[in-house]
Amino acid sequence: MKKVIVLILAVIAGCFIADRIGSNVCSAIHEHSDGITAFKYRYLFSKCEDEMVLMGTSRCEAHYVSSIMADSLGISVYNGGIDASGNIYSHYAALCLLLRHCQQSHHTPRYIGLELSVYDFAQMPDPFNTLTYLAPYIGYDEEVDEIFRKAGTYWKYQLSHLYRYNAKIMADLAGYAVPYGKSAENGYLKKDKPSVAPEIVDTMPSTYIIDTLKVHYLNAFAKKCKDNGIFLFCMISPCYDKAETTTYSFLHDWAKENNLWLFDYHTKGLFSNSPELFYDNRHLWNEGAVKYTNIFVRDLKEKMQKNLK
């Protein structure tokens, strides 16, 4: 019986050691990878000193040309949009980790632009799924850890440190072969012209069931920016799928309640008659992004000049 117990303990100890060694290897890979997600998170959480940071998912990453905005506004701009990070939990966690770096570097962005979508306020299946990309940063910030606790996955990542790298390890490894991070222009990652323009246009629902926990983190995002002296504004960029006039009613009401600017180009139908500007139904390709960025930064600059004197 003692031999069995010793064997079991040896296996457990072996698994623990292998897990910790494996996680250290994956951590080193992640820290040096030029995969786009690893590269951008590393920049945001340890190097960012830009005056304006844009945050959001792939629609942020592909729609805002940093150089155009920087030239127009006369300040440094970094596009911190992360592909497939589409909900407020990931955005808030990224904000916490960005501000943790800011406290250490003694430089805080003056402005943050947050690209929003229905995924940031509506009930969705598996709402915490994109949070997995931030698992390597568990233990860095208590508020981020708390989101993982609410997601019910914190204990898994504590049990296995190697498991923290499960979501992006292949992308991290691919970053050594194809340096996506270096191809991004201050975080903007352009999409090439597709062989075929999108044809089918879906109409989004007019209303959504509100997720109260997401609303809590939307409010927390706004408050954290305010508490750190950051001017927050929000955007909804063009989409080839049509939006009803009430699709984003919650976000408009929320922005008004929090005294935030919300630039909604989707409801307005910007480029809705120009499928040739879209990469797919949700994203613009580079030509569309350039045209959109020029429109957006003009509107932003005009509002800044009127209201931020």
C-alpha cells in the first residue's frame, strides 16, 4: 500500500514539475513571439507610451489607421485592437494591465478610444471565451484575476500554469515564422483586398437581452478611465450587415448617462452602398479603412476642438 501511495505522489509531483517547466517554456515563447496577439499585448502592457490608445476587437484593429490619426491629431496613436477579443471582459482586463504598466512607467494615455459592439452589452453564449487569451497574465492584477474567478476558470489556470497558454500557443509559435507584429503599423493591421466583395446583407436584431455583468464592466471601464485622468470616447465602425435604428440603443443611452462621446457609423449606414470597401461583412479592407479613418478622425478632431479647449 505504501508503494502505491508513493507512486501516486511521485506521479503527482512529476506532473506538477512538468507543468511548471512547460509553462516557463511557453512563457518564454510568448514573451518573444511576433505573433500579432502576443506582440500587441506585450507592447500595451510593457512598452506603450502613446498619447492615444484605441482598444477593441478585430474591427478596431483593421479599421483605424494609426498614422492617419496621428498626423491629423498631432499626437502619437497606437491601435491596440486585438482580433477575437470581442467583449468588454477582455477590454477591461486589457485596460487594467495597460494602466498597471502606466503606473510603472509614469506615463498614462491622454485618450482612449473603445470600439464597441453588441458583444459588449448583450447576452451571448460562452461570454467569457475570449478572456482565455489573457490567461498568461493571471497574477499580474487582482481585478483581472477577479474576472477569471467570475468566469469560473481561475482555479483551472492556478492548477495548471501550462494551461494558461493553451489558447494562443500555436499563434505564438507561428509568430516566429511570420512576424505579424512587425507588419502592423502602430498596431493597425491592414486587410488586403478580397477576391470577391461581400454580397449577402443581414439585418441585425433591433433589440438584445442585456447582460448586467457586462454593463457592470462597461461602467467600470468608464470609471477607471475617469479616475486615471483619461478622456474616453467610443466608436461603432461601419459594417456591411445592416443595423436597425434601435440595435445600439443601449450603448447610446449608456454613453449619454456617462457623458461619453459615441461615434456610431454603423447605424448611419456609412459605406452600406459600397461593398467593394469591405473585406467581409464585418470588416473593411485597407482602402475602406483609410477612407473611414479620414472620416472618423475629422469628426473626432472637430468635436475635440469644440469641446476640449
